[in-house]
Amino acid sequence: MYMPMIKDATRVKQIEFENHGAVLLKDIVAEGGIGYLYILMIMNLETKEIPLVVAAETNEFSDDLFFCAFTPEGHVNYGPHPEVLDIEEFERQAVELVISNLGEKLVG
């Protein structure tokens, strides 16, 4: 699956779903011309596969902050979302995307 190429990042927290675990990252150092303010990486607890990565994405061609997802089918750009500059808002929207795309429920 195509996903962000991360050289380094700071782990903020773990989030648990019924069948998946997720880790929220910040201070991301990525390869290439695409940057990431935050990433939520989701892993299937049974298979250890990564079915979804959600990102607050920047690039060298725009000053906008884009809300994006990486799935087995490819990259999805949901367009500019300046509100995800706030990490709590990014987490809220990313968790909603996990719930809707994977049919998951939060644990706890």
C-alpha cells in the first residue's frame, strides 16, 4: 500500500478500536516533497496489516493544509482543511474517518 515515507516522528498517543490499534504522530520528518503535520496510522490487531493512514498533508505547491487518507486503493485528498492545524481537531476527524471507513468502534 502506498503511504507516507517517514524518516522520524514523535508518538503523541495510541488509540484503541475494537479490531485495530492506531498511533498519532507529530513532528514528522518525511522523504520527498510532501510534508505531514500529523499522521494517524491504523493497524489491524490480528493481521498486523495497515489498512488506513490519515494525514494532515502539506506540499511545496500550496500553502493549504490538506486532510488525506492512504488506503489499499490509493491516496484520497479530501481537500483543504485548515481546522486540522489543531491536533485535537485532526484526531477527531481522523477517528471519524476510521469509524466510517473500517466500521470500527472506539474502545474505552
